[in-house]
Amino acid sequence: MALTRRKGPNMTRVLPPVYFLTAVALMIAVHFLVPLAMPIPFAWRFVGLLPIAAGVFLNIAADRQFKRLGTTVKPLQRSSALATDGVFRWSRNPMYLGMVFIVAGIALIEGSISPWLVVAALAIVLDRIFVVPEEKMLKETFGDAFEQYSRRVPRWL
């Protein structure tokens, strides 16, 4: 599976899994190089498994729904169907939300404050590079149906 995709002549766009894996690596590095504080007692850090499980669930469920609808799961490609049920009833972007949940779970397990900077950065990067342009494309493609959906369902959660 390619982790980049062509965007125009001789340009490559880095895909979300690269940002996600980079964030995980940065979180681990920051935790060990600059652990700002350890406010979470060790026994409670395993609560981080809950957002990790939720994130994995969101990604798998959204991927299955895209396949069931016969539309693309690839970022920044025009969709042939608007997903509005299943996990898309809670979030317009459950796959990106799932990635953020997973890194938040890892930050909880690590137990220091410094990895949370990476969690916030990942959410912002995903929003600006993927969510905003994808939602613009969905509005162009589905018009009023997307407008109604976006009024009913939050962008993230």
C-alpha cells in the first residue's frame, strides 16, 4: 500500500497513515526526551486502552461502511456516496477521529504531559490538510444533502 499519492504534476501528497505513524513516533520520543510531568498514576494509565480500542473500532467501522457503499476511502478523492449512518451518525470524520483517539490513548498510557502536544498537533494537521478540503469537496458533490448532514452531525464529535 502506498503511503503517498500523486497530486498534480510531479507532486506527492502524504497520506493520513504517515501523519498518524509520525505522531506515534514523536509521542514516544517526546515522552522519553522531555517528560514534562507524570500526573497519571501508573495503574490508571491502562485506561488509555479504551480510546485506542474506540479508535480502532471507528476506523474499521468507517472503512467497512465506505466499502459497503462502494465509495472511496482514499483521502481527497471524490466520493460517489455520502455516508450518513453507522459511525457517521456521530462524527462526519470517524476515521480521523479514530486516529486522534488512538494517539490520545497512547498519551494516557505514557502518562506524561508532553505527548499531548503531539495529539493536539495531529488533530490540527488532519483537520487542515484533509478534513476541510474533503468537506469542501463533499459540499460541491452532494450539495444540500451534505449541508443538512453537516448541520446534524459534528465535524469531529
